[in-house]
Amino acid sequence: MSRWPIIFSMVMIIFIDIRGLNAQEITYMGLGEKRDFYHTELLNEVVKQFPDKSYVVKRYTDDLPHHRSFSYLEANKDIDIVIAYATQDRDEKYRGIRIPILKGLNGWRTSVVHSDNIDMFKNVTTLEQFKAFVPGQFHTWTDYKILLKNGITSARGANFDGLYFMLHKKRFDYFPRSILTIDQELAVFQTTKKLNVALEPYILIKYPTALYFYVNKANVELAQDINDGLENLIASGRFDKIFNRYFGEIIERIRSENREVFDLENPFLPASVPSERKELWLTY
């Protein structure tokens, strides 16, 4: 019996082991829910373009407050990428890849209201009328600060679940939520937690946002690879195909609902946001 198949198999095992040792794990802190399936696929498509570096994408799975994930990023501890709103403060502290990976979609907000108030916004057609109603927000969220800068003062809750319970008790009028998460949230709070809350059918709140991949300021190589990989995906059309597979259905549904749209300003967007590149943004 020839020894060559045995020798070949041994060489392949050694080669695979060496490749495994050389793998560069990239751990990202995501946002949860359906969006992280999207982020994982997008990052995997990016790193496939650099096979010599043997990048391996992992999602950070421990329960960690978002502000602490940036502390980990800054300290080069466990997390290599944080996905977050682009702000001037973050641009100064970290290295943002200047491509809005959700095309601004995370700034599209429908609202949850108490079931008794389902028609609350039925005849509201102007921004001034809209500002008379009180939203609920968590005070550390960027959304809270955006609303405040637009003259809308929010009732503040101690945590996310607490805001839903406050709405159930009619402590405020509405709870604006991303169109990407509101359906899943309602399924939990209506069915499991038996709260009297419902999706409001008449308005859409929009403000410009950019969700960036952020890396440590010193991690120039990873930032460049992510940037180049994303640009290649955009140029080839692959980026839009992935994006539409995850979010196309909900975008079409929102567009078909003929909602009154209230456009708000976002003064926290950094100068880095590529607003002039129309292909990177979604229009209503």
C-alpha cells in the first residue's frame, strides 16, 4: 500500500492546524435581534475579501451595556468592533468606518401607544401639533438627545422594559421605536407580558442617522480592511442585495402605509457622515 495518501493527509492536518492558529478573530458588539444576523453576514462578506488574513467573525454574546462596550473597545479588551450611531464625540475617540451600514434606516421610527389611544395621531398633520405629545425615552439614548434638540421633551424611564410598563400605565403618550425592532417588541409586551400597548398607524418620525462600525483608534489595518471590503460590496451591488434581503419587506410595508412623516434634525451627526453619497442612503 502506498504511503503517499497517509503522508498527504498528515500534511493537510498540519496545514489546517497552522491556519487555525493563524486565524484572526474579530469580535463585534452588536445591537441584538434580526439586525445582528445582518451585521454578521455583512462582516463575513467583508472579511472573505482578505483570505490571507484568516479573519473569523464572532458576535460578543455577554450582556454588556452599550457604553461599556466602548470602554472595552478603547482598552482592546475582548471587543474589536462596536456598532453604534455616528456622533462627533465617538469620531474623536474611536475610528469609525464612514459608511452607514443601515443606509439611515435606523432613523425611521414608528410608535407604540396605549391601546386606548390608537387614534391619538389620526388628525395630527403638522410638526407643531405633534410636539404637543410626550414621548418616553431612556435619558442616555442618542434618540432622547435628538428629540430634545428638536423641542420635544421626553418622559424618562429607568430602563427599556420600564418604559413599556410606564406606557401601559399612561405615564406618557407614545414610545418611538425603530421600524426594525418594533414588531418583535410588541409581540413580547402584548402577548407575553399582557400590556395594553399597540402600534400607532398614522405617523412616521424620521431623522438622519448613520450606523458605523467603530474600531479602536490605533487599529488602522482592520479599519482599512472593513472600509475597502464595504466599498467593494457596494460597487458590486452585493451590499444592496444583502440589505434588501433583510429589510426590503419592511421598507415596502412602511412606504405603503401612507403615514404622515415628521422629519427631525439630528445635530449630533459628525462631519464625517458622507451625506453627499446618495447611493449610501435610503429615501422614503
